[in-house]
Amino acid sequence: MGLHLLSVLYIIINLFDVVLTYHLVWHDGQTNHYLELNPIARWVIFWTGVLGMIIFKFINVFGALFIVYYVDYKKPESTFIKIISPKVIVAFGCLYVGAAVVYSSSFFL
């Protein structure tokens, strides 16, 4: 699987994460009893609301992808970069956020 396809998958999984977080934290305009586990994201949600959560997630997702594509483009002569390719990093991100989506989905069952 190529880096571009993994990046699209990463974006889609993160969209699911935003939607699930929205439905767990807010429902019908009210705050639910579910709590965001990430303390920084929780702070952003508390102070800025839904729009802040979406902007925060957007900055995180595309910031991470920017760094991965930058490293892939520059191909530094680092041993770490030779061992772990940008594809592996994005694939790990997909698995990590995918696990959070599966965990969040379990609250709807």
C-alpha cells in the first residue's frame, strides 16, 4: 500500500474519530457524561467547543502528514529513517487511531 493511499485512510479514520467524539461528548446540543481521554484535546473542547475540536483535529492530522511527507521528500541520511519508513509511520497512525475509533464505537453497542 502506497503512502498516498495510507494517508487517505489515515484522514478517513480520523474523520470517524471526530464524528464519534462529537457524538460521545455532545448529543442534541448537550454535554454527555463521556469525557475525552486526551487532556490537551479535552482542554481544547472545554474552551472552544465543537469547532475548536474540529480545528484541533485538523491541525494534528495534517501537521503529522506534513511532517511525514517532508521526511519522505527530503530522505535524510538518518539510520532511524532508513529503518522506519514514512509508510510504516502512517500505517501505525492508522492502527492507533483505528483502535480509538473501535473503542469509541463500543459505547454505542
